Amino acid sequence: MRVLVIGGTGHIGSYLVPRLLQSGHSVTVIARHAAPQYADARLGWAGVRWLTADRAAEEKDGRWVERLRQLQVDAVIDLICYTPEQNAALVAAFRGRIQHLLHCGTIWAYGPAERTPYSEEDPRRPFTEYGVRKAAIEAQLLAACRLEGLPATVIHPGHISGRRWLPIDPQGSRAGVEVYRRLATGRTVQLPDTGLSTLHHVHGDDVAQLFQRALERPGRAIGESFSAVAPYALSLRACARCVANLFGKEPQLEYVPLARLREFVGEASFGIIEDHVLHSPCVSIAKARRLLGYQPRYTTEQIYAESLEYLLETGQLVVN
């Protein structure tokens, strides 16, 4: 197929584009820079057709829709659409001209997991602006599929991670390497409340796998939403144990009330931790397995191991 990947150089695209090329698809990537951010462009990227564009700037002056209308492709994978208005413009540009439109959502569109594991058929109760907008885009696309025949699929990733993209850490933040250093050297790490809030990571390549499976199985994917996450979620406590055990240590943990955690981590990290604690995602992949044969390669433990190996190799993490 002739596949257009919008924003194909980021966390997902760095794995997705080589997958598509190796499977024989013709791939056009629209991005601000003609190189992947988390992969080596010399390996697996030689066949890409590049279109350099700043989506936000072109949307403001009207060039974006006109650019899209000039493209002749069979399928569109949009990895950087964040508002219903952006999505509506994209749909208008390709309506009646493509075989498949795949949108990248987020498990934040689900809201807090009241019943676990959360399935795609459960009600949406997002409470962050990001989640609300992504849920609105999902509703927009699936309604257009039912009412107009728009061939749409929505993929909702968890906490995307990879070799060059640090996972959400065992505190529930993304505060560089300090938490990993403390766990690796047996120093105390503070966790919110009981430490039983959950994270649901996913490796970027597993997200890419699910996009590819949906693209190549349109009869089972069109009109559906799917969750792209690791086989199971882990508690913050389990994440801390995983990291410490990789260095032959037992985690030294102190449990403090969530509101007090800002004393230890600062305001910026606290906001991220609070977001993850309030969501505590735990998501099912049964539907993706049943309909598309999705089989994630990475558990959360393996994601941490790969990322930490990269930090050690590059000297970003020094363990004394």
C-alpha cells in the first residue's frame, strides 16, 4: 500500500516506518525534519519519501489541508493529531480518497481505570484536557465510520518507551536518571501512598506492531479502537523492585502521602506523578489479540532493562 505517516519520526514512527518498508509498503513521511529521532536513518529508512513540513504552522495559514489534498495515498497513519479540529481537517482532506485512516490516541482517553483491566468497550471518563480531546477525536472518527463509511481505526498506546526514550520511572515521573541511580545504589526512594498505583508501559515497537497489524487487517480493524500496552500493568512498588533487582539490590522505599511527595521531587515532577497516580491505568489487550493477533514482545521489566542498558552504555547513568 501507499502509506502516509504523519509525524513518522517520533517514538512510534521510529519503529513503525522501518516495519512498513520491510513489509513492502511504499511510505511517505511528513515531519519537520527528514530523519528519525530515535533510530539511525542509515538502517531501514532508505526507501522513505520525505515531505518536510511544520504541521502547526501550515494549519494556521491553510497550507496544511491543501498539501494533503495533493497527495495520492491508500492509507494515512496520523501520529500527531491532538485536537478534534485538526482531525476534522484531515478527514475533510482525505474523505472518499483513502482505504484506511489510523489515528494514534492514548489510554488517557479512558480516564481512571474503575474496573480492571479496562477494555475498549468500557465508558470513557477522561479528566485531563489531553484525554478529553483524544476521546473526542475517537468519538468523531468512529461516528464518521458508522454514519459515512469513513474507514477509521484508533490505537490507544500506554506509556510509550524505548531504548532511547526513558520509561515513566518507578515514582511515576520522567525526571531523568536520579530515581534509577538511587535504586541502583540502595538509596531511599519515596513513593506515593502505598506504592500500589499502577503504570502501564508499552515499547514503541509494540505500538508500531499494532498499527501495522491494523493496517494489514482492515476487515477486522476498521470501525474499532484498540489498546496498545504491555501484557500487564505494574505497581510503582513493583517497578522499583524491578529496577533495583537489575543491579542486585532490594529497593529501599519510603511511602509518603501523595501531597507530601512534592517536598521530595519538586513541583514539575509532582504534577506528572499525580497524573499517573490518579489514572492508575491497567488496560486489557484481549481485543487486539483476538482480532489482530497482537502479541507484545516487551514486558515492563524488559523495557526497563533495555532503557537502563542504553543509559549505562552512553554514560548517562553512572553507578558508583
